[in-house]
Amino acid sequence: MDSKCTKRSFLYTGCDEIDKQHQGFFRLLEKFNSQIADHENSQIADIISELYLYSIYHFETEEKIFSQYPSIDFSKHLNQHQAFSDKIEQFNSVCLLDNPKETNKILKFMENWLISHIQKIDIADFKAIEDFENKK
Ligand SMILES: [Fe+2]
Ligand SMILES: [Fe+2]
């Protein structure tokens, strides 16, 4: 199945490695979505863990790139990554309550957060890097 990133070219940052990771995120969300429909709650808990680990891996990749550009201010970006990780940790405990309505909200939150973060923050900051490189 195509991920939302390949369907939605407006989500491209122009950085291949990052775009591939975003696609991976959407694939996990799709898997999450189908398992909510089947009410397999133990698997949902596993997927939330998987999403948490994937988000850490992805944010580290972005932050490693940003660390190569000390003259660009990425503080707003890093704060958003931290807030997302904190939110997933909270969701992990909600999931243990075995509440399908709440897990549905988790999925919606993650999908909306990811689309909004890529559009408003990732694309802008990778554009700033590109502009910086072009001025060299
Ligand atoms: Fe990202
Ligand atoms: Fe990001």
C-alpha cells in the first residue's frame, strides 16, 4: 500500500532519508489503524511502542542533521519533537487501560501531528538548510 507521503507530495522535505522515514511513520500508522478496527488491543500496545521507538530514531536522525548547522535556530523544532515523545509516553499508559475509544484518539492525534509537523516545521527547516548550502 502507498503511504500518505507518496500520495501527498506536499509532504516532501526534499531530504530523501527523512522522506523515507516519514513514509515509514505513515505505514506504522496504517498498521495501527487496521488493528484498531480488529480490536486487537495487545497488538495496539505493541504498535504504540514501535511508534515511540521509531519516533526516537527519526527525531535523532533529524537532530543529527541539524547539529551540523549551528548557525540555524532549530529550538522550536526540537521542542516539538520532545512534546510528541512525551505525548506518546502518556498514550502508552492509556493503552494499558484497554480503551478502544482512547486508542482511536491516539491514532488521530499522531496522524494530525505528523502531517502538521512535516508541513509547518520539517519542510521549513530543511528548506533553511538548503538555502544555507546554496549560499556557500
Ligand atoms: Fe520529521
Ligand atoms: Fe521534525
